Amino acid sequence: TQGQVITCKAAVAWEPNKPLVIEDVQVAPPQAGEVRVKILYTALCHTDAYTWGGKDPEGLFPCILGHEAAGIVESVGEGVTIVQPGDHVIPCYQAECGECKFCKSGKTNLCGKVRAATGVGVMMSDRKSRFSINGKPIYHFMGTSTFSQPKAPLEKVCLLGCGVPTGLGAVWNTAKVEAGSIVAIFGLGTVGLAVAEGAKTAGASRIIGIDIDSKKNLESTEFVNPKDHEKPIQQVLVDLTDGGVDYSFECIGNVSVMRAALECCHKGWGTSVIVGVAASGQEISTRPFQLVTGRVWKGTAFGGFKSRSQVPWLVEKYLKKEIKVDEYITHTLTLGEINKAFDLMHEGGCLRCVLST
Ligand code: NAD
Ligand code: AHE
Ligand code: ZN
Ligand code: ZN
């Protein structure tokens, strides 16, 4: 099939919030520098629900959502040398070209090479989509880049495409949590639970999990449900910790919780990391005094990990049982059941649902 248009099944989001429809999609051959990947397993991340829900300012329809997956290279375009057909890969939405000023800076994982195209649902070289249905273009979502990795179970390591690295990296790379720290985590979905795991390995002395769903109390050393308290949640945490936490992480995407997460930090040094993605039009606010008195507000994308160089390292750590992945998979369904998988995300009790294609 090298160089040819192929037809594949995909779940197409025709409009925001309308059930996805499994369609036969024509996929154009990979152009120079591109790779066509047969996706075998894909999980759902909250960001898919956010874009599908019409809350993403970059959301374009019709599109094919999904960005936490694993598959096999089907064919490659001209000049591609780092992977070949048959390689097992995790497509990464954060690229790593190694050459742009972001890649060279050493201070960030945000590569600039293809971001302009991935934000508008097309490929970089010709600003066109490779997907179509009967000639009508279907947009891409969040782009892809790839790395090669044999032998890892693809039905599990698809989670290394987003949620698990995001949580671990938020602690290890972005906050750089030190042993003995007090950590608060708002939102205990897969991302928040991976933050808790990262904090545990970093030697945090207390890990306080905060969620409105008490069933999510899995990894933390202490659990707080804001619904059980009359006081604002930041005050509850300040009281629990003799003045505030050393590090907090917002893993929900709610701007008022982002404020609480900053304000529960200790005066003089507390750092709050925004991980959650907030809806289009939402803005954060706090009294500047919170920053004047030494609190630090930061954010992270993909946990600061550089995709091509570091995702294979995470796969190795998973194979050596040094990081968790299987534990976050609460449901497995097929691609045809994708709308049920979106419903599950909102019902609680669901962390990651992996779909086989
Ligand atoms: P999820 O839906 O599985 O988890 C969110 C959790 O927050 C749930 O357990 C829910 O009960 C809880 N919650 C909701 N409202 C709350 C409130 N007011 N107070 C306390 N808890 C509350 O989501 P996820 O897949 O773990 O993703 C978490 C967030 O991180 C999302 O916003 C997602 O878009 C974002 N995300 C960001 C990155 C990044 O690179 N920055 C990567 C992955 C996901
Ligand atoms: N399209 C959104 C941006 C959403 C966003 O911040 N995405 C995160 C990844 S979420 C993964 O589940 C991210 O990596 N951002 C950095 C980037 O380059 O997109 C919007 O608000 O416009
Ligand atoms: Zn994601
Ligand atoms: Zn780059």
C-alpha cells in the first residue's frame, strides 16, 4: 500500500457534542517526512472530551479526535529514516524536531516545527489534510510524530501518549518536587493520579488528593472532598498544612480551582502547576499579592517531556515496572463503542478506557 490511498474505519466527530460516527475514511499516502500509522489501540483523555464538547478554540469539525494511542507504521514518505513499516510506535502530539529554537533551548519540550499546522488540523508540508470521506476533507487533531519501540504491549503503552507522562513530568520536570515536600493535587483522574505517583517517587512527605468524586481516592496519603467543607478549599488546605503546601497541581481544567490551587500554596515558596486545560474564553485570576508574596504559578504541556527522546525511556521504565500504566485502565471497549466510552468519562469511576480498533 506504499504510495496509495487506503480506506480505514475511524470515528468521525461531525459536529461538537454529536455522537461520533464510525466511517470509512480515505487516507492519502504519507508525503515527504510523514508516516502513516495503523492505530491498534487508543485511549480517551479528557482533552478529547473538551474538544468534542466545543470548548477548544482550536477545535475544528469534522475531525478525527484521539491523541493517546499506539500502533504500527504502515508506510513512510520520502526521506523518513527514523521508522520503517512494521515498527511499533506511540504517536506523540508534541513534536521534537531537534532543530528549532524551542528544541535547542533545553528549557522546554514545546517544539515549534509543526505546531502551526497541528493547531489547524492539517499536515505541515502542504497545509492539507490526508483524511477524506468521498472527497470531503476531514481534519486531523493535535498532529502526530513518532518513535520506534519493540515488544511493549501496545494496548497498555498507548497511555504513554499523553496522560501518564503528563502527570509524572509535571512533578519531575516542571515542579521538580523535592523529597519531604507537601503536595496537593486537584482532580484525581489519570493525570492527577500520575502526579500522585510522581510525587511518591520524588519522596513527598504528604500527598493530599482533592476530588469531588470520593471514589478517586487511590494514590494520595490524604483525601479531601471539597463538598465536605463549608470553607473555601484553599483555606481548608492552608489549615491542614500549617500555612500551605509546597507544590500544588490543577488537573481538572477549572479556572476557579486553578485559583484555589495557587492560593493554597505556602507563602514565600509554594509553586502551583496548571495541568488542566480550560475552556475557550476562560481566564485565570488572583490577587497579584499572591505572587508578590512568593508564590509561583507555572504550567506544563506533556509534563515537559521531549517526545521522541523521552517517550522510549518511559516505555522502558514501564517494562521494568518502575512506573504504573495498567492500573489506570479501568475499561476496555472497541472503537465502535466510542460514544459509550465518552459517556463513561463523565460518569465517574472511569480513569482510562482503551479502545481496540
Ligand atoms: P479526568 O476527567 O479523568 O479527571 C478529572 C478529575 O477532576 C475527575 O476525577 C473529577 O471528578 C475531578 N473534578 C472535576 N471537577 C472538580 C472540582 N471542582 N474539584 C475537584 N475535583 C474535580 O481528566 P484527565 O484525563 O485526568 O485530565 C485532567 C485535565 O488535564 C483535563 O483538563 C485535561 O484536558 C488536562 N490534560 C492536560 C495535559 C497537558 O499536557 N497539560 C495533558 C493531559 C490532560
Ligand atoms: N487547543 C487548546 C490547547 C489545549 C492544550 O493546552 N493542550 C495541551 C495538551 S492537552 C493533552 O491532553 C498542550 O500540550 N498544549 C501545548 C500546545 O502546544 O498545544 C487551546 O486552548 O487552544
Ligand atoms: Zn491528553
Ligand atoms: Zn523543534
